[in-house]
Amino acid sequence: MDLLTIILIAFGLAMDAFAVSIIDGSAYKRLHVKHAFRIAFLFGLFQALMPLIGALAGLTIKEYIADYDHWIAFGLLAGVGGKMIYESFKIEPEKTDAQPANGVVLLILSIATSIDALAVGITLPLLNVPLIIAISIIGLITFILSYLGVYIGQKFGHFFESRIEIVGGVVLIAIGVKILLEHLLA
């Protein structure tokens, strides 16, 4: 069951990167595979690194928070999910002269879309899944969704992006509730 939880967390976390990759894809007049790969690679890499950093921080304080770790996990996941839902109503169209594959812009976008994963990473040690598997799943799912997102963006533009953020937020909140209920009812 915890592997399924990691997969759902990965999808929830990947929604920011997916939405941004759709925006990026809509900015290209001539999209090449290398553009989509570069965007997906950096989004996936940062989405895997940030929860790793968060998880390592979580492991160092685990013994101090063991009695109420489920409340922390719930609070972080609900907070990140709520933030994603809130931000879904604030998405504004990107200017079409943006260059999303520009190295500096892409680096900033990669960091910005993975900050939430840092907070969620603190909850990873609570699950019974090896950390390397968890961050690999998060990175891989983000890579795949971002790669697809670039092409979806080229075809459909901004139609899906706010709805994607809402789904990601709801998934993270639901996982937070699940963790809380498992600990309270155990």
C-alpha cells in the first residue's frame, strides 16, 4: 500500500511541473525532441532531489517527532495541496516570446516547481518504501508527465493547466488525510 502512496504522491507533486511544461510547450513555434527532453529531465531531476533533501532532514529529527509525525505529515501535505489548489485559480497565460528552454529560465522553473517536494520529502521516512525507490518514482513520473506536457502544451495551450493543479492538490490532501487516519485509528 505504501508503494501506491508513493506513486500517488509522485503524481500529485508532478502536477506543478506538468502544468508548467504545458505552458512551456505552448511557447514553442517549432518544438524539437531535445526541448521536451531538456525540460522533462530538469523537472524530473529537481523533483527527485528536493524530496531527498527533505527526507534526509526528516530522518535527522524523526526520533523527536515520532509521537506526532502523522500530524506533521498531514499538515505539510494538506498545506502543499491547498496551496496548489489556491494557485490553480491564479494561473496567468505566459507570454509567447518566452524561451522556456533557456538554461537560466529552465533552472529557475525546475527549482520553483519542486519546492513543494522538499516539504513533502520530510514525510517520506514515514512510509515503508526505501528512499531511493521513492525518489526514483517521483523523478520518473515527473519526467514522463513533463515530457508529455510539453507536447500537450504545443497542441492545446493553456486549457488544462489550472485543472491539473487542482487534481494534484486534491491528491496530496487525500494522502495527508490517509496518513493521519492510519495513525489515529491504529
